[in-house]
Amino acid sequence: MGYYLRKCTGIALAGLIWIGLCSSAFGQKLELVILTSDTLTSTQRTLHGLQKAVRSEHPEAEFPTFQISKNPFHNQEIVDSIRTLNPRLILTVGSPATSIAKENFDDLPIVFSGVKYPSLSGFVDSTHGSIRNMTGASLDIPTDIQFNCFRQIVPGIKRIGVLYTDNTASLIPHARIVARSLNIELIALRVASEKDLPEVLDSLSLLVDGIWSVADHNLFGPRSTRYILLNTVRKGIPFMGFSRHVVESGALFALDFDYKAVGIQAGNIVNRILAGESPVDIEVTSADVIWFHYNENTAKRINIEIPAELASVAKEVYR
């Protein structure tokens, strides 16, 4: 069970099941191991929200924390150290840490956070449920919210385009269904390699009223991102970035998430598991605190006026 038992002095324990006696008299540790991928501010904010949520119901919780590295020997030492702690469950922040946990702890509940598109990484079968021993709080923003925001900025938009690679191909069918429910046609073109990007982007630009993006590391490298941003501005096409960093670089707008809120979601999932629920029965969450960011210079260059109701609540305005 992962409990630490403290010695009860002065009491005859022979032949008794004494776990409950000791824990009720002295309290018991609740070991919840945290495995992180880095020390970024986003990770620290996630951890703050996570620990706050768990301690609201379990003030006795302790969080031994380990950070993985690129050294497989170091990571194996971490795995061995976690085993000696015999924790109740494992919490992860970031995809690399979640991968390590998945590979080594199939006998423990795992709650992930700070993960985008968990289904692409094989952490879950879909956003509607977990697999085996794993569930968590994703960084995904519901597609309908993204498309509705696009429609606020470009009223009457009928055709939204998106570029994808084999890495993100599985995201497209669901996005098409969501777009269709909003009376929008999603036109998706595959980019086989970076050298094909100019031709594919030119073709897409002729067919759509705006371009949506998905976080795809095979597509959005530094050079290709610059190319897409420069050419969508030159063609006067509204481009929705997948993060505030892309907006800062020149995308018209993006929706982003609050890392502390994602951590709180993960902490609430932990509380449900500690109360007896199975990870496989707990739905993976998507971001529930969403921020709007836009680039004022880009808006002026492509003659787009950001609606006042969005501009007034913008988290960041880049100029």
C-alpha cells in the first residue's frame, strides 16, 4: 500500500494487525512522488497548483521530487530510488517525464500534467479516457473553443485551413467534425517535408479564409515557423498560433493556458484516485483557464480589427 509505518512503543503488538492502530495514533505519511522534465517556470507553476489541490484534502501529503535527464543511467537511478519509496502514486510534469513513468511503473497509478496531445504520445487512448493506470490534465484547449474564437475575429469565416504532418495526422478527423458542427469547412493539407512547405502553403492560402495551427514539432521548426508567419502576413491571411510564443513572433492570435490551473486539475484527479477511483475511469481533462493573446502589429498589417470584447481581456498584446 505504500504506507510508512511508525513504531508504536510501549504497546504489545504480538498477533495484532497494527497498521490502523499506529496510523491513527501517530498519523501516516502519504508519499506521492513527482517526476519532472525540467525546472521551467511553467513547471513550477504546475507543481504549485498540483500540491495546493492535493494538500487541501491531504495535508499529510509529501512530495519527493525527481527531475529526469538525458542520461539513461541517471534516469534508472531515479526509477530505483522511487521504488524504494514505495509511493501511493506518481505525478509527472511534461511528456519526457511521463514517458519514463509509463515505461517503468505500470503497477502504480500515474497522473500526468503539462502534456499536450497525450493521445499522440500513447499516454491515453483518447481524451475521453485513460489507459491502464494513467490519466491526467492535458494542455489541450478544446477545438470548438478555438474555432469559435477564430469566428469572433473573422466573422462569417467559412473555410479554415491547417497544415499537418504524419505526426499530427490523427488530430485532423476530430477537428473536421468539430468544424462541421460549427458550419465551417476544415481544409487540411499534409506537409511531407520542409521543402514541400512553400508549395503546400501557397495552395492552402488560395482555399481558406484563415489558417489554424496544431503544435507539431515536425512542422514548426524555427525556419519553417518564420516562413509561415512571414507569408501569411504578406498574403493577408489571419493565422492562429498554437501558443503565445508564436503570437509574439508574428501570428495574429492564440489561446493559451494557465499552468497553475492545469496543476490544480491534476491535483483534483489525484484526490479522486486517493478516494478510491481507478485512473481508467477518470477522464483526461483539457485546459479550463484559457488566455487570449494577440499581435497588434500583425492585426494592423492584415487589416483585422480585434473585437473589443476580446481585446479587453487579452492576457498579452504584442506590438
